[in-house]
Amino acid sequence: MKNLFLVLPLFSIVAYGCLPSPGKISPPPQSDSTNKTAKSEIHKKIPVASAATILSRKEVPILCYHQIRDWKSTDSKRAKDYIVPVSNFKEQMKWLADSGYHTISPDQLYEYLNTGKELPAKPVMLTFDDTDEDQYTIALPELNKYGFKGVFFIMTVSLGRPRYMDREQVKQLSDQGHTIGSHTWDHHDVNHYTDNDWIRQIEKPTKDLEQITGKKIEYFAYPFGLWNPQAIPQLKDRGFIAAFQLSAKRDQQDPLYTIRRIIVPGSWSTSTMFRAMHNSFH
């Protein structure tokens, strides 16, 4: 029972989802065939370890944020699971810095999981989903204050829309050393994809992000944190070297494609977040 408080918020978060506001949006054009992406430089240099070896490594705490703003009277209880008030976020970042935590990149995590290369003391990964503009206007200055780097999983349908980041902001994040990852075109659950969806939701948005950043996009976050074994070869074929879910059990054959994270609900105090970091990752 002691970990029940960690589980309950995630059920409501997964059920609620995090789509942009509805509107008439034309999907990106479809392609007749899948474009296989060449292996990245890090993938060429670092041999992939066995699943047993990767699973034996101590997990790194990975936090997932969505909106960072103060609550409004119109926010539902469920919505508040996604919305971290500004003062809470600032306090959490200060606590991480004061406690000696160091943010790591997905590349560092990838190398550690495959080779055991030592990470900085008290490693943590800060991830941000769904392209909300407050991640740029509010979260980024706090990250910069402490020399932290984040991982931003971008849903490309949102780019340039009200309340979301635009292409130039995403490029600036990348240029400043933050990692840009793919979070599909419009946040559809991979469990429901047909053949064309892998092109529309994964392949084309990823190429768009590569054009924006001028860098290879190698990391993916599953919408709603939901994955299935059928998605993994599709991601591999498109050049992804790792993928992030939420708190479900990791795949025993491909743990690199089911790396665990926890969402930080808006109701959590800093001390609750601290307990979650220590109780959720083993």
C-alpha cells in the first residue's frame, strides 16, 4: 500500500490524455513506402547490450512534465494532474539543484544502459511532453538558472498554434543543448496504428523535427505512455534508438524502447516528488 499514491495519479493521467484543442487540421501527406533511417553515430559507436544487462542497471529517475502554469478556476481535478503551478516547478528545480542532482541527456542514458559508463552524481532526466509554450517561457529560464538540460518531446501538429511553441523556439531549445524528441504528429495512441499511421504519425513528423533542428531525432515518447511490442520494430526501422513510456513494466526483450518515467502531477509537493523518485525507480 505504501506506493499506492504513485499509481493512482497515473491512471487518471493516461485516461485523460493530452491532446491540443480540437480544430480542423489536415494530416501531413502520406508516403507510399517507409523510409528507413540510417543508424546514428552514437548507435554505431556503442554496441547494444543484452536485454538482461540493460535491465540489471539501476534505473535513473526520469520526470515528465506537461503544462507549467498556475491553476485556473476552470481547470478540472483531472486536468490539474497535468498542470504544475509555477511556484511548485520553481521549488522542485531549486530542490534538485540544492540536493546535488545533475540532469543527463538521453545520449548519456543510452551509453550508461549499454556500457555501464558512469553517470554524474545523482543523475536525473527532466522530460517535457506536448510542446506547450510555457515549457519555453517558464520552464526554460528555471533550467538555465541551474545549468539543467531538458528533453522536449514535440507533437508537431501543435507547432505555431496558440499556447504552443513555434518552430523557432524548438530550434532554440536544440541550439542551447536541450534534446528534441518525437511525440507523434497529433498524439494518437500507437496501439491503434494502421500501416499508414506509422508514416503520418511517426516518420513525417520526425523528418520535420530534423529539418527544424538540423539534427537527427533518435528518441521517442509514446502518447499517453502506452506502448505495445508491435511498435518497437517500427521505431527501430525509423532510426529511433530508444523510446520512453510512463510507469508500466519494461519490455523484457527490448528495454531500451520502454524506458520508464513518472509524471509529476500538479498536486505533488516537492517532498512527494522526492519520495516518488526514490520509490519508483530501482
